[in-house]
Amino acid sequence: MQTDVLTTLLKATWQSPVFGDSFPGNASSEVVASMVGGLMRGFSADLYDFIRPALVDLSDEQVHAIVAQIAPKTVSFCPALTAGELDDAERLQAVAVAIGLMYWADQTMDRGDATMGQAIRIFGGQNVALHEAQQKRAMLQVTALRGIATKIASFALPEDAPFVLDCFDRQVLLNEVNLDQLSSQYQDAADKAAFLTTHAAKVAHYMVEDAGFPSVASSLYAIYRQHNAKLPPLQEIYATPELMTLLQVCNAVVRVADELGDWETDAGLHPEWGGFCLNLFNQADPALLQAFFAKAYLPHRLQASTQKAFMHFKDNPAVRAESGEKIMTIFFAHVKQAIRDMPLSLQSRYALYITLCKRVLEIGYVNRIGDIALATNV
């Protein structure tokens, strides 16, 4: 099953449905699929070793099942983006494991494990007061999460590693904890519309920041720098305002795709996959949508029609599929234009990083079918 899902994901991604030219024309799906198949085996064993000690209440079979859910998406959507360009299986596997640990932490919290939120805060360097009953479990989770930093140190140069780690802990995991807390407060709120109006800016901020786009793009770029020291360091990339704007747009676009794919799970309809979480498609409130559009730099001329499509998705099941695809078309056209509008000098100097961004956007497009479909039968 893992091999079948992996092959399907690879083919869907390499078809480059968004840009058409994200991958080299000579990329052989058979050769790369074989390489990624080997990474899958190593990844699964490595991830199991990291998370097994933190899952003392689960059987080996249950832990292997968790790994099996995470593996196809993580491996095909990380190392496979190098499309056979990098012959560096060890570092590519390290990227996949770091991404897998981040995904495991997010998944664990989504499924109602409150201790994981505390463990993430500790991993992110925050001071957390733990109840005695939480201490052992939380610290085991922290130990597992520290595998992210270990893996980053193994695939990124010392000058790049802090920027990559920041993508994982501050941008994704800590913001995911914040969004989880707001989701709980929303459920408890007597006036949910007023809650969204009051907290729209914060919710939109967390949704965009924790989308995880730079964690993939920057991790893979860090490996390319291991093989070509002339490539600009991540410090320079993260100090370039135009690239930071582009990354924010990319984050917003992949967040919308993820929200579309997981709207049922986020509504609490599949508790075995996760509990309630604020979702643009389910909580299509005008204040939240406007705050999100601002974070996404969506042109004003597109905002009214996009908001209308979100509202139709939420309120009219008969046009749900049509509305979802319309929203995807708008956002992916927006990010394509953002890349085209980059100054030529920047497109030249940062060509590889921008190419990796395009490839991660291809992931986002495929990811719109949702985690359940990605882990079972695409």
C-alpha cells in the first residue's frame, strides 16, 4: 500500500500541474521512485526509533501504523522534490525524518493530546510549568522532538541550520499550538461570529505562518548548499524582502490547499484523524477571510469573488466542489504571478531557491485532496 501511494503521489507531483516546468524534463520517475523507495525504508525505521519511547501507551503495531500514515506523504513530498538531482540519500532521509517528526507532533496534538502542546513549547525554548502527571510524557515527547534539531544539524551547514530550525519550531510548531488554543476558545465562545471578528488577525497570522512551506523549501536548499558552496546562504535569502514576501504568499497558498483537503477532519467529522480546528472553509467569516487575504497579499480586485466562493463552499454543498476548485485556481494563479513579478536580478541570483518553491507549490496542489486520501488511496 505504501509503495502504491508513494508512486501515485510522485507521478501527480512530477506532472507539475501548476507551473508545467517545475521539474527537469529528463527526470525519470522510475529511477527516482526507486531511490525514494529506499528512503522510505530508512525513514520508517528512523522515525519509529525517535517516537517509540514517547508512545509508551501504544503497542508496536500501533506505532508502526502511525509511521505508515506519515511515511508516504513525508517522503514523496520532501526528498522526491530533488527529482534525482541530488545523490545524497543520507541527508535527504534526514530531511524526511525532521519533517516527519514535525508532522507527528502536529498530528498528535490534533488528535487531542494536550501534553504535546506543552512539549512543543519546551522544544521551542519556552518556560512551561508542567503538572506532575504530565512531566514524564511531555519530556519523552520533547526528547523525540529534539530529533528535529539533530537531523537539521546533519543536513544543513552550520550557518544555515538556525534558519532551518526556526522554520520548524517557531514558524510551524509554536504557531500550531497557538492556533490550537484559539480553536478551543472558539468552540467555547457563546458568540462565535464575534470571536472571529475579534481574533481574525491572529487566526489568519497563525494559519499562514504555520503552513510549513519554508520548512521544506529551506531544508532541501540547505542540502544543495552542501554540494555547491557558491549558492547564496539562507541568511541572505531571509534578509531579502522580496523573497520573504514571496514565501508568505506561498505559505498562504499551501494553507488554502491544506484547508480544502482537510475541511471535514477540521470540522471534527473524522475524530480518528483529528479534532476540531479552525478552517477557512468551515469558518468562512468575512473578517477572517479579509485578514487572511491581507496576509496572502491577494489583490483587492480578487477579494470579493474569492470571499463569495468561500461562502458558497460553506453554505451550499451542491456547489462545494466547484467553489473549492475556483478558490484553488485563484490562489495558484496569484502565486504564479508573484513569481513572474520577481525582479529578474533576484530570479537569477536565487533561481534554485525559487525553483524549489515552485516544486513545493506543486505539492500544495496535490495536497488539496487531504491527509486521509494521501495516506490511503489517492
